[in-house]
Amino acid sequence: MPTPSEFEEKEFEQSLELEIGSSTREIWSPGQVLEHHVPVDLLIRAHQQLVTKIGAPWHFGVWLGDPLLWRAWTRQAKRPGQAPPDFRGNLFLQVKRSHLYSSKQPALASPCWKMEIESGQQTTLERLAKSLSNLAVVTYAAPAFNTRKELFDHRRANTLVDNTTFPDCSRLSGHSIWKYDCGGSRGIAHSEPERLEFASLTQRSAEVAYRLPSTVRSTSPESLTEQLVFLWDKVILALQSANQPEHRINDLKYIADHITQTTDNSLEKAYIRVATAAWFIGVIWLVIAPQKDLRQ
């Protein structure tokens, strides 16, 4: 019987998000982007509203409980002179817990792990990927290790990404288990065994960055608000096409409306809606910089 990891999903999730956002120059936290366009106290207030209203956990890059820690996160330099991107390119990570196999598995080295795929969640993620087409990466993330000591060691060494599997949600349709023996993007999908290999997370993010329109980036409050409203509409479309119950979609809209009553700022409202949707679906939301910005 496979043994679940010693640590919970949230322990791994927070560490992984921090490493991706701080060490990868093409991927930013939404907070890093928005900080340049709204006062810091307003953004911290928005994050606090998200937590107090919906009881969401503190997420690096979306909302943080400790303003000092949040400021340290958002102040981390990506590249000298590199301006923050807009919200046209996005990365959604569905973090999963790993289970270590105690015996050798066919076609895999030892040690190896499995990640369980929930059918309802998978359908929603597939629809989200389809709804956003070439403007987003939607992927799972699960650790290729099992102990809390390994989690701490990788966190200190900044090697979590290298030791995480990132299977593409769109390619796992019809499967209930993902088996793997290393970090990266290769493994075997089940129920009917299918060996799959994907581009790395960095490569997939770069592909989105290249596909973003090469027009001059607009980071005016009006433009950013429009981009976030577009993203919110796509999330709602994904939930509807995944045949989510209407009352569940209405719950999300009600929660978002309730939280946004605390502000008259249109950009803040739009940001809160998308952050609430990410929490509602259960994904990490990050932002991908256009390729032209990476060449600066």
C-alpha cells in the first residue's frame, strides 16, 4: 500500500510557490504585479479581507498574513530593470500529495510515487486550460520525495522545483493516477497505462510568454482591470462547461461580491475576484511575463 508523504499539501504548496516566484524571472506572483499599481496598504487590506471573509490559508504571492513577509516576497528582484508584467499570461498549479510505493513498479525506477487524480477536479482544470487556450499553463504539481526532512532540505537548497513532477492537466483526461520516479514532466498515467512526457514547466511557461501579443504592454489600471475581468470570466466559463452545479458557481460569485464590497477601487475588485476564484478551485495562481519583457 503506497505511503502518503509525511507533510501536508499546504506545507509543500507554500514552499513551492515561494521558490517558483522568487527564482524564476518569467513567473511572478499576482501581488508583485499589482503592488506597482495600487498602494501597498490597500493591497494588504485586500489580502486580509480574503482571509477573514473566506478563511483561506495564507498563500505566498496571492495573500500573506505577515505584511513584513509579504513585502520581502514582493520586493525580490527578478532582473535588474525588469518591470512587472501584466495579467495576460497565467500559470495555475494544482498541488497534490505524493504517495510512496513500497515495491518496484513496472517501467519505473525505485523509489517511485503516485499522485491521485480526482475526476471532478480534473474536468474543471481541463476546461480552465481550454478556456484560456494558449494564454495559460494549467498543471499539477506533486513532490518526488516523501519525508519532511527532504522537504526542509530542498527548501533550503532551493531545489523543490527540480524535485517536483508537473504533469499537464490537459493530457491526463480519463486517468485517475499519475506514477513517476523523478521530478520533471515524465511518468505513467493510469487507469490504462500510458507513458507520457511533457515539456518542463519552464519550457511551457516560455511557450505562453512567446505567444502573448507583442503589442506594447499596457499596465494602466484600466488595462489591468480589463485583463483581470477577462480572467474571471474565463474561470466562470470553465466551471460552467465542467458541469459544476449552478449553486456552486453562485456560491463563488456571492463570496467574491461579498468581499469586494469593502472597496470602491475597480482594479482591487477585479484582483480579489480572481484570487477568490483561485482559492475556490484550489489552485496556486501565478503570472507569466511576456517574452519581450524577458529580453529587457
